[in-house]
Amino acid sequence: MALLALVALVLPLAWLLGLVGAQLAVAEAARASARVAARGDTDARVAEEARGLVPGAAVTVRRLPEDRVEVVVRHVAEPPGPLAALGSVELTAAATARLEVP
């Protein structure tokens, strides 16, 4: 019984720790992709950069006033095994960069 309680406590904590790591990866993907967009690369290349860091991520690129670009990266994290009943978690990060002038 104690072992079951321990597993019931450790599994969600491990999942939360994994979510923190995944959120950091999503934030890094947004930052790296914003740099690619600031260089003037295509939206497809920007998305490729983000998906290289977070496979399956949804990427949105917006051109903003004052020569800026914003990249938003979204990723849905599915919980493992018995935690699947809790539902998925959407992780999102955005980064903005100034367009580089050649």
C-alpha cells in the first residue's frame, strides 16, 4: 500500500518536472526562431528551426511595426500512462526580435 502511495506521488511530480523542461525547450525554440526570422529568412525556415528544437510544435510568425518580428511556438504535452486522464497541457512561448538590416 505504501509503495502504491509513493508511486502515486512520484509520477505526477516527475510529469511536472518534465513539463518544466518542455517549457524551457519551447521558450528556446521561440527565441532561436525569432533570431532566424530577424535575419529575414522565410516563415518555413523559421518553423523548421523551431521544430528542430521541439518536434511537432505549431509556429506562428507575425511581422510587427517598427521592423520587428514575433514568433509564437506552441506544443501540446500529453501526460504518460495513468496521468492521461488529467488531459494534455499546452505550452506556449513567444519571442520578439528586431529585423536585421544588411
